[in-house]
Amino acid sequence: MTPSPPWKPRSSLLDRLPADLCTRLAPELQHVELPVGKVLAESAGGGGGNGHLHFIRSGIVSVLYVTSEGDTGGIVSLGNEGMVGMALLTGHSTVTTRAVVQAPGEAFALRAEVMEREFRRGGAFQSMVLGHTRWLLAQLSQVAICNRHHSIEKQLCRWLLLGFDRQGGRGELRITHEAL
């Protein structure tokens, strides 16, 4: 992996991997821009989006539940602490979701076949993916409780604080009213 310029947030997941694994993955990681509205992953009856695992470096990506009528609702949002596209490991999904960029940023994309190969090897990559999955489940639980027991004002405060954190502390949060 090439070092990131100091003013750009890095992927906290990739940063925690051992150096030898980073060296092996570096040629496979493609830097991608994340414009608002870009769909990074879609799980609709077996699809996996564009066939990549995305390690978010900056910006905000929302994972949305998609109803059979096409309506959506936010499940969880991710920043440079997260990745999207893990459903590719399962081969199918019984839940219809879509990961969409809500605030612009950048990511590293890893092809599905490379992700599957590294996951099957076990070790640090597999541990990282499983650890992130546990973290996501904890986030989902917290969001469910927050949505049930907190006022809309408290929910907005939580969302804004997480958004600022995920933007790398730049002092501004670029998000559309619709996304909010």
C-alpha cells in the first residue's frame, strides 16, 4: 500500500493489518472516489453490487434496507472505520440492502475473488472481517435501541456527531437534506 497523505483519513481496518498482509494486498487495492449517490454494494436476491469490498477512507456510506416496493430506510452508516461488500462472502442474501455514498470521500476497492482468497487463508484478514461484522451487529443493536427510546432531537445529535467523526474532524459535514 502506498502511504496516505497526512491530511487524508486512512482506512482504520487496513491500518491494523500486519505489514506482510498489507504488502500482499497492496497491488490488489484500487483507489476509488466516492461521489454522493454512488452505489457501492447491493444485495438483492443474490447480487453483490459491483463485485468489490470497499474499505472506506473518508466520506459517509449508508447501508439502506430496500423494500419490495423500492422504498428505503437507513440501517447503519459507516466512515473510515468501516467496509462494505461483505455479503459477497455469503454468495447470497435474504435481506435486500444497498450501500450508498451519502457524503463524498474515497475508498480502496478489493475484488471479490481476492477477498474470498484472503478470507479462506484465515489469519489477520479473516479476523478483521469477522471483527467488523461483530462491530456492525453491535451498531445495529445500538441504532435499534436509539430509534426506539430516544427523541428525534437526540437521534439527530447522534447522527451529526458520528457524521463529523466520519468526515475526519474537518469541521464541516457535507450532506444533503434528503440524506439527513
